[in-house]
Amino acid sequence: MALEYRVWNENGDLFGVHRKPERAEETAEKARQDCVRYCETDGEEENPGRGDFRCGVLSPHGISIQVVDGGYDVTNHH
């Protein structure tokens, strides 16, 4: 099966499913840029923005890319 690249935020919202990692990176970067305008931080601070969890706990601005192969999460296997 072909790999899928899924762009998520920490709230569980799916931003897109892509076949090419470059497209997933573009989607993730756009979502991060949108968040910068919303939460007023670059996502690298210890207490981002106004303390709003939507600015990210696990990754900058809470946006991550999941790699899926045949329905299985293989993100950390690549």
C-alpha cells in the first residue's frame, strides 16, 4: 500500500491527507502560520501565547504529520 501523510492538530482536527510528504509539509506549515496569527507566539516558547493549549504542547502550534501505511501508524518507523 502507498503511504499517506495526515496533518493533525492536537485537538484531533484533521487538516488533510496527502500522498506526497511535501504536500503534507505545506499544509502543516500553513496551519502553523495561521496559528501564529491566532495565538501571538512562534510556538517555541515554554508558555506559548496567552497560555492557550491550541498553540501546541507536543509540537509547534500543535500541528503534526502522521505517516500511515495500510491503515497503520508508522510515523516513528521512518
